[in-house]
Amino acid sequence: MSSLLGQDRLLSPNIEGLDLHVKHIPVKRYIPIPESEEGSYTPPPPDATLYSALKYVSQEDQLSFCSQVNSHKGFVDGKLDDVKEDSCGTWMARYTALHEKRLEQLERLKAGDYESFSHEDRPRYVGYLCQVDKNNPRRGCGGLADRMSGMVSTFFYALLTDRAYLAYWEPTNPVPLEDLFEKPSIDWSYNPNQLKELFTKENLLLSFSEVDMLNYNWKSIGNTLFPNGPSQNFHQLWNTSFVSMRSNRAYIIRTFQKSSIYPEWLAKVGLTKENAFRCMTDYLFRPTIGSRRFIKAYKNLFDMESVLSIGLQIRTDDRALANPESDDNTLEQWDYFFKCANDLRDAKKRDHHKTVVYFLITDSISLREQFISMNNNKILAKQVLGDGYKYTSLVTTGLPIEHMEPTVVIPKFSADAKSKLLKAKGHMLAGVNSAVIENWLLSATNYRLISRKGYGKMAAFHAKEARTTINLPEIGRKNVTVDCSNPHSFITFDTLSSWWSLG
């Protein structure tokens, strides 16, 4: 495909010889991702498997996809779906105005202008904090799902208590938050040391408290947020001007379930159990431009009328991440994921679906390579995918696989931890952006099969439709029968919120 900004970079060497010709429009064999203009992360071109899948879509969809790229419009703008009132409610404008007011008040507090607050309410703030525990370096913030659960739930608390929301990751843990996300609606950046110093000064307007809910279980979250039961007013939980919040746990669905006072207000402003996580996430965070361009290339495929897309998120274990050279995961080991995908495919495929895309996300390089090989090995494809192999396309991103906290994971499983940590450090910007990209894409598939961990659950919460996700058991319980052709097998948000990083 023609270069978008004149920078031709090969898609993949194994795509050689494949051209698309749609109504006499020649299209080259790669989809370049332009260098990010503001210097943020630029991903490699989309994987060859994306381009291979385009061979099987309808001519109309193929023409639309290729015309976008060839017209220099395609993925350059990186435009994803905006947060809109018709799907997310009426709370955004009000909160944006409140946040801007709080930031203006913060500047006056920094200047020591306390007298100007004589006729104003006491300004309040909550700051999400991801920082290494110096007393226990292995007690980290968790992976992307844990962090997003904590950040978005902290905003939820801010929304319900009229506090300005701020967010901070320690720049080396593993990269600054601003390197991953833009701020589409409000400015949430802050300096935690500076604000702690400010709010611990002696003044009636200033007070400071620290809340640590890292790794809390279901009971502990309930005791912390609802000490007085369903009628608990969140304003009364931590009655200080600034609350510093360390958390990798979510409690949004829990509040809908438990509270006797907040569901009515949430319904009035248009937030529900089904849209709250997605709407608040997209209000707060937008992947940087390079990641959005990559996401849009795949999302255009998933959104095609002639495509049925099924995401498979297979979390093996941290051993594959810590020691990829000894990764021995196989398709046979994880065959129950593919059986489920096949049953779901056969139940949901309609005549207008020219191809079914299986989109794999995994922490195992070995499993990903075997998955991709089925595009060319028809004998293996038929064995794993059944008779539907003829119209099933196997797609991955090809992006690097890294854990967000290698200092926590690698020492557990690797004898050569020091050199591996050094190597991982050099890959973290790409690896963390890959985690964001793949999670956003998993939420964009029509359906998804997920491991019982936090990562897939976050994608389910971020999806536009509830009850489009099936949770499959861990490999030790793979014989547990799940009828993936049965619509009752789709998991509810209520159930999702009860495990791992909660909800």
C-alpha cells in the first residue's frame, strides 16, 4: 500500500508476492505507520496476518480499506470513537467545568492566596499514585489491567465526590503515564511530592490523607468503601482536601450493586454498569497517535460488514514472559480455546460474513507463532479449526510481548534475572504501548474469549456491548465444559467484577 507520509517500511518479509487489485487499483504490500509527529512512540507496521486477512473480505470492504490508505487519509488521523453524550450520558461537561475550576483553585492555593476562598467551597482533589514501595520493591502497581482498574475507579470516586482527578505513574515504573496516553478531556498530570508538601501545611483549606488499597480482596474493598453499609456517602470516607490513592482494584460495578444512594444519580446522568468503565476510560485516556494509527488499521478490519471477529486472549503464565527461550506452549495445550472459538464462530457466522477473524493476544511467543502458522498449514488448520478453517483468518499484531513490571516477574522465574532485567528495560516503551494497543483491539472485536485474569476483563468492560465475552477456565481445569454456542455462556459484568482486580 502506498506510503502515508512518504516513509515506506516493509510490512513483513513473508508477505512478498501478495498484492491486492481492487477494481484495477494496485495496492503495495505494506501499511506504513508514519513517525509520530510529536515524538511519541511509533509502532512497527501492522503484522502480515492483517494484510492476509484482507484477501478474504468482501470486495466492497476491501476497496474501502485500500482506498483509505491510498488516499493518504486512512490511518494518519488516528481518529478513534469519541466519547459522546448519546452513549455515555450528560456528566462530562459538568465534570470538565468542575475540574477546571479545581485546577484554578489549586493555583491560588500554591500562591498562598487563602483569603480569596472566603465565599467558595473547600477545593478537593484525589490523586492516583503508582509508585514503588521502597520497603517492598516487589509490591508494585500491577500490570496494565490492575493499573487501569485503579485509575478509572479513582476517577469514579472523584466524580461522585466533586474532586478534581489527578494521575501519576513513577516515570521509571516503567514509563511516564504521559508516554502512553494523551489527555482528551482534562489535564490529570501532577507532581505528587509537590502536592503532598502543599496540602500538609497548616491551613484550614489544606489537609492530606493517604489511602492504600493495593491488592485488596473483595471483603477488604467492601469494608473500606462501605463501612456503614449501602447508605455510605463517599464524601465522608476521607474528609481531607487531598486524598492520595494507591490502588489496583476496581469498585465501579460494586457501587452499582451495593450502594443505595448512587445508582439513581448515575442513571440520571447516563452511566450504567454496561457503559461506565468504557465511557470514563475514553474520557480520561487516549492512546498516543502512533498507537491509535496502529489500532485503527486493525479496527477497520474488525468493523467490516463482511468480517466476524473473535478475540482470543490466552494468558499462559509469567514463565513464558520471564524465559521466552524455554517457552513450550502449544496449540494442543490450549485446544479448548480454539474449540470454543469454533463453536462460537459456527453459532454467530451469517451469510454476509465472508471471513471469520480469530485475533490472538497471548504472553507466549511460541503459541503465537504456531497460531500464525495455520494460515499456511492447511492440514494443521483443519485439525485445530475444523471445517471452518476455509474461511477463518488468523490475525495477530506481531508486537513485542513484555510485562509492565519485569522487576516483579522476572526474578521469580529466571536465574539470569540481572541481564534479563537490563534487556527488558530497553524494550519497555514498546512493550507497554503494545499492551495498550492489544487491549484496545481486544475490546473492539465482536466477541472475545478471555483467561480468568485482569487483562481480558478490562477489554470486556471497555467493549461497546455487554455479554459478548466468554471466560474460559485455567488450563488445569480445561476439561470443564463450556458450551460456547450457547448465549447463556457469555459472562456478565457482575460476575466479572467479582474476581481478580475486581470491578
